[in-house]
Amino acid sequence: MSDLEPENEEKLAEQEQPEELDAAKLLETTAALQEDEDLANIVTAEEYLMCKDVVLLEYEKQMFLDQVQADGLLVCAKGLSYERVLINILKAYSDSGNLVLVINSSDWEEKYFKSKMEPKYVHEVANTATERERVYVEGGLQFISTRILVVDLLKQRIPIELITGIIVLRAHTIIESCQEAFALRLYRQKNKTGFVKAFSSSPEAFTIGYSHVERTMRNLFVKHLYIWPRFHATVRGTLQPWQTQTIELHVPLSQSMTAIQTHILDIMNFLVREIKRINRTVDMDAVTVENCVTKKFHKILQAQLDCIWHQLNSQTKLIVADLKILRSLMISTMYHDAVSAYALMKRYRSTEYALSNSGWTLLDAAEQIFKLSKQRVFNGQQEFEPEPCPKWQALTDLLTQDIPGDMRRCRRTEQPKVLILCQDARTCHQLKQYLTQGGPRFLLQQALHHEVPVGKLSDKYAKESQGSSSSREAPSSALKKPLKEEASSSQTPAGLDELAQLLSETEAEGQHFEESYMLTMTQRLVTQQEPQLDIKFDPDMSIFETIPELEQFDVTAALAAVPHQPYICLQTFKTESEGAMALEHMLEQLQPHYVVMYNTNVTAIRQLEVFEARRRLPPADRLKVYFLIHARTVEEQAYLTSLRREKAAFELIIDTKSKMVIPEYQDGKTDEAFLLFKNYDDELAGENAKSRQAGGQVSQAPKETPKVIVDMREFRSDLPCLIHKRGLEVLPLTITIGDYILTPDICVERKSISDLIGSLNSGRLYNQCVQMQRHYAKPILLIEFDQNKPFHLQGKFMLSQQTSMANADIVQKLQLLTLHFPRLRLIWSPSPYATAQLFEELKLGKPEPDPQKAVAVGSDEPTAGEQLHFNSGIYDFLLRLPGVQTRNIHGLLRKGGSLRQLLLRSQKELEELLQSQESAKLLYDILHVAHLPEKDEVAGSTALLAAGKQFGAGSHNRFRKAAAESRRGRR
């Protein structure tokens, strides 16, 4: 049998081999089929755009192709939103095998993009480091804050090599020292294959500063620039065939408003000439009356003057502040009601303001402004008769006459849906109150809210308010808030019940303005000739009421609640929760027939154009847009100026693109881009680092990359980014003492100017210095200035605009600080750039800090037997004794026992404790040897004794007795 067993085994083996081969072939075939299926699913960018679920306009398709084929910075005009392009890019990379990071997004952008993506591919950022490591490995899309991303990249919690790409939003904010640039640099140093795609819709931001476009592209590590203005041929070709029907209604200003506008412009013109006369050497090209009325003028001017702010005299600073005030007065006159504008004007008629402004209130034009503002509220007999806003009547005519008439002409059977767009929530609330309550009632309510003395109502105003009230009371059961009937004109001045009701309504509503309101309109029929064809309405009998469903911003529920009534939606151009996408969202939900632009806005106009181009409706069914605009006024001029600025910005970017030189290595995919930064591994350490060996060969010891320990809280500032850019390795740790640890002996506490003032006032800085001096031999207080502000600590405006402290208080407290801590060093730095260079120089030739010791210092848990904790009072007392230093105090505290035991020790025992014979002698002598006074001290004692004899031994007692008797006499 022994001879047959091997033969049987061979036969069995021969039978098993074909089975194993068949299984292997089957696996290979399955893998090949799966690979073929995966390859079949891969599509090109052009094929992706042909999918049914991808709905993009022609220029959006070109944007998509540009960004997918080559990384770049895309700058588009406001209103030509790149959001849909970005959504499709994110969908194209939505896969668990990809890890795509989106940075620098606002809260509403993050919420919007997440809502458009499949939930399984979008991962929420975890709170703990361990959870984040797990989420990173799962892939998908991550909307992450840059501060967390930078720390995770430095600590290598995220697999940098596996990142598919990074998408940067609001790219115009990316500067060299920001956290986003830091994260991109860390990413590009270790990942040469991933993509970087950047988006921006603010072309004007690229015109500020020198070569802003080139610097931004360099910080983003991109080589291509894609420019999409409104006048781009593709954009024009896409939007031109689907233009909306536009009707401009020029609403004239009242005579009082025109006169106020003229006087305000005269004062602005005077102040502009005055500021240029005072500062002949300063570039004041941006200071013009045209720019003064635009939205961002004050920010641009402040940014231009910040660097020389300390050199400007007080008159210039007052003029800059007054220009901002005059613009607010102009806005209030143009857009707010007469009562609110008058209440604002009254603030600047006070004595306190007259003493603190540049003097414009003393001009004749200012006197006319105050006089005319009052005339808009009170008539010649000083009776309350406020002037209504000019646009109110035009809006009422549109809603009650023009739009119903247009519906009849177009033979539309469905109820009209009207969208009214306003610039802010206050205007939105004003229109809602006007439509639901009536103008007179709303103005009286505003007067009570702003504490404007009403006094007596004029007869005309009383009749109007009574008429508007009764007309809106007819269907009181349908109103959400029924209005009480007005008292008669004879009872109106004494109508306390009506005033009390208005005041209670005002207090209940407060000043909380919503950004959206949904109203319905009910009209009472006068005559009816033919059903659905010719229906006449009485405009004065139109009743507007709110729809409560929109309080939760549920437009669908609001439309379903009143299916057979007209819808009137009041909406701001953008909201806090959805930003500029709020208008697009509202248009998609409401699908309005008419849009009323109560205020003008470039972005909103373009969003309407894009919305109509997506719908592709015939001309008769398209949107009809009404513009309510004050022609030849500041409102029209501000709109035209914003258009001109954007066009000039795009022309500058286009010109820059035609001239700029982009290095081949700018994308960071080769190591050349990082050779510009210092590389300490390849740097010669100098002659002292060279050591000669036998045979004359020179060996160079590789130099370790310098390390800086940075507290985690410091990643809110720009300094860690700039330290890393200089070639130093940044170690993010949570340390309790100091902000930066440069060497085992050097600890740095960084303070900005505002932080320094707060820390000095609260006493926090004193405690921080105590801790630094206790644990480090060379504590440093770094006082860092803003690089955009003057490096200046003198004069009135040296410190911070948020403080009222005088310079002397700060300087005195700093002097006290240096007296209490003799080893504390102060370093004044003009900018984070200078600080990074200073840190590099302080570390030259010094040992590297130990991360474990840095974390352990000041913590509650002793580690490694070294960081023991002692009574801080005893510690400070011993440090003041001769012979005790920071080098030997720990041995003394560990082995010395107590102060009583220390007094009993001999000099030899102290020498063992302090490891120094000289230190032991100094300590022993101060504890045991009775020190005789010096000659000067003896002379002083003799003089005191002589004085005592001269006044008598009981002189002090006599004074005490006299004081005691005087106290008894008072009783």
C-alpha cells in the first residue's frame, strides 16, 4: 500500500489542479469585466455635458470645460453665477474613491452646495481628530474650515497624497499670509497630481493693490486665468435671444427731496475740496463726489489712508467721518420715509455733534437740509402732515392698475404672481407695512417709534388716514390684523386710544425686519361687463394682507394656501441665510409673471436675465420687469458708477492677462516652485560646520530643519503661515505657557495692539509673564503691529480705534511690567513678515525645542520626573535669595524639604543641593550671618537718632494723643 499511496496522491493533485485553474480564470475574467465596466462608465467632459440631468447655459458649459481641462482661476461678473458650474464639477468628482476639499466657503454657500449633492458623498467635519482621520479615508466631498485643515495637514492626519483636489471659493481674498494659502502650499509640497480650482465673482477686488491678480494666482498655484465679463461674446450670445420685457418708470422726486439732495451734494463737494486742499501730498484721486455716494467708498478710502492715518491732522479725520455721515443722510432721504429721515437728521442738530464735526453743520446748506427735513413732516401751521415716499404711489398704481390691465390684455386666466425686489430688509418691511396698513397709518407709527413729537394732526392727513383705514377694514375678517376705525377729524388730536394701539403695535413688532414677505391682494368689483375679460377694480378698495405660511419661508405652502388670489412677494436682493442665491431660489419656487425693481441692483438684473435664458419661453410668456427709478438722481448715478467700476475692473484684468508672465513651475507640480523658499537640508552651515577627515576629504553634516512650536490657538493669525514660508517647520501643539517656543530657553507671547491693551487692563498679561519667567530662561513679549497700519505708538491715534486709553497709561504699565520681570524682553514688530524673519534669526545656532517638554510645562500632570509642581509663592521667594537661580532652584525645591529644614543645613549640604560652592556660600551667608550696616546706613541711623532727641522722645506720642482727642471731640 505504501507504493500506491504516492500514486493516489498524484492523481488527486492532478484532479485538483484543473479546478484551481478554473477558479483563477473565473476571478480574472470577473476582474477584467469589472474593469471594462468601470472604463465604460468613464466619460469625457464633453460627454458629461451631454447627459440629460446636466442643464447648463452655453457660457456655463464653456466655464465647466475650462476648469475641468486645466486648473485655473475663474473670475466672472456678478450675477453670472458660477454656482451651477461648481455643482456639476462636484458631481463629476463625487465618488468614494475621490477626496475633494472645498475651502473658504461662507456658511450659506456650504449649505447651498450640500443641498444639491448626494448625501452619501458629502461628509460632515468631525469634532475629534480621530473621527476626522476616519472620515478623510472614506473619501467624498468635505467642506472644511481652513484652520482645521492646516493643523491636520501639519500633523499628517490627512493622507495628502490621496487628495484628489482642492476647490477654493472667494479666491479674491487669498493673500500670501492667509490660512488658505498656507493649506495650498502644504498640499502642493506633497501632492503633485491633484487639482486646484478657484472661483471668484468680485472683479473689483483684483484692482486693489499692486499686481493683485498675479499674486493671487501664485498663492493658488494655478497658471490659467479665465475671465467672464457680462460683455463676453458667449455670454451676450446666450442671454440676448431671451431678453425680458423691461419697462422703466421714472419717478420724480418731490421738491423738498430734490433740494435736500442738492444741498447734501454741495456739502460733499465742499468737504472733498477741503480734504484735497489740506493734504496736497497725499493721493486723493479716489475722493470724488461721484465715489462718495457709492456703497464701498468709505472702505476704499479707509484702506487707502490707514498706512498714513497717524500723519493726517484731526480736520482730515473729521472730514472722512463726515463724508460717511452725509452719505447715510442721502440714503435716508432717498429710500426711507420722511419721518425716519427727519429723526435721523435731528441727531446731527445736537450741540454735542456740532462741537465734534468738521464744521459742515455751520454751513447755510446744512441749515437748509434741517429746515427742509422738518417741512417734509410738519406743514406751515406745525401740524403733523408727513410727505409720502414718491415711489409708494407708483408702486400702488402698478399693483392695482398696470399689472391687472396687462393681465387682461394678455388674456391670462391665472392669477398674477408679482415679485418686488428691495435693497435691504428695512425697505422690505416699509413696503409691507405700507401695503397692509396704508401710508398715513405707517407714518404715524414711525413717528411714535422714533419719538417724533406729533402734536396736532392736520385735517388733510386725518381724512387720508381715516379713508385708508376704512377702506382696509371692509373685509376685516380676512385680514390677519384687523385695523380699528379712525376717529373723526375733530376727535383725532385727542384720540388717545388710537395712539395707544399704534404704540403697542410698534412695540410688539420692534425693529426686527424680515427679508421676505408674502402678500395677497383682494379687490372689490365695481362693474363687470364680461367674465374674465373686462373687470374694473377700484384701486382705493384694494386690500393687501400677509400670508402666514411664509413665516417659515415655505413658498410652496403659501401658494397652496390662497390658490385663487394674486401673490405679491417682497424680497431683498440677498439674505443672510442664502446670500445672493436667495433671489434665484425665490424665482424658481415662485415663477413670477412680473418683477418690480423697487431699487436697482446689477447682480439682481443679471440673475433675472439668466433665469429667463434658462426657461426659454416665447416673448409673450416671459417676465415683465418694471424699474422704479429716480432719474437724474444719486440713485441712478450710483447704479451707473457700479457698472462703470466693474467694466473698468474687467478691462484691467484683461490687460493684465495679456502682459503677465507666468513661470512654468507656478502650478507647484515640480519642485522648482519651492526652491525659492529656504531649504535647510541643502544649505551649507558655514565654515564651523565643516570638519576635515583623513585624506583631506570634507564631510558636511546635514543640518536639521529648524522647528518652531506653535500654540493651536495661534493658527487664527497669519504668523504660522509666514514662519513656514521661510522654511521653518511648524509644530502645532496645545501649550499652556506662551504662544511660540523657539528654543528650550526662549518662549514668546505674541500680542497685537488691541490684545495688549486688553491684557494689560485685565491683568492677564502679568500672570502670563509670571508663568513664562518661572519656566523659561528667556521670556519674550512680542508686540506685533498690523502690516496695513502705521508702526507708530505716539500721537492720538497710535493704538487702537476700539480703546479710549491714553498712551501714557499703556507706556506706564509696560514700564511696570519690565520692572517686575527683569528678564522679560520686549520685541516690537511692524508686521508678521518682520516677526517671521526675527524668529529665524533668533533660532540660528540654538538647540531645537522639545515638543514633549513644551506641552508638559505648565500642565497639571507632571511628566518625566522633571516637571514637578511647587508652591508658586515659595518658588518666587527662593528665586530672590542670593545664590538661587533658575538652573538650581528645581534641585533645591526637590531636596530642600522646607524653609525650616533649609535653615538647619550646613554650607556643605547646600553646596550639594545647588551644585556650586559660590552659590552655596551666598545662600548660607544670607541665612546665617548677621550683616552689619554699611557706612552710609550708619550715617543715616545717626541722623535719625539726632532728630529724635531734638524733637523729644515723646513727640510721636504727643501727636497720637492730640489725634485721639480730636476724634473724641467729633463724636
